Amino acid sequence: MDEEDEIEDVACFECDSTANACKMLLCDGPGCDSAYHTFCLRPKLRAVPAGNWYCPACHKARNFAPATAADRDAAMVDDHPAVNT
């Protein structure tokens, strides 16, 4: 299985869909496996950003320490902006 196949099997945290893999962002935070479509984030992103991208929970943590799934779920809020750092 190559990397492209792996991305196609990843579900978006917001909509739980694996469709539109070309619009899927994978968090670069250590120990984080969150994925989001660009159009599921608030605000929406028009394109996949260049460089590292961190999900709302990892960005909020700012120290990018590994978090448990429960910690990430508790930190998610619909109006938290996506941030490319």
C-alpha cells in the first residue's frame, strides 16, 4: 500500500467521509492522526496549504505535545479557525 492509498482510507474528523482525498489535510502534530477536508474546517480553506498544517486541537495546544483522542475531541470547537503554521 502506498501513501496515496493510505490517505484515501483516512476519514475526516468533521464529516467522517473518506471522499475527496485530494482535499484532505493530515495534521503534522506529534502523535496526532486527525484529518480534515479543507471545506470542513471553519473557516474553510480554498486550497491545501504548503508546509506543515496543524489541526485545531494541536494548534490550540501550541506545544504540539501528543494528546489522547479524548483530549483532542474535548478541544474541538466548530468555530476554532484552522491555522497553517
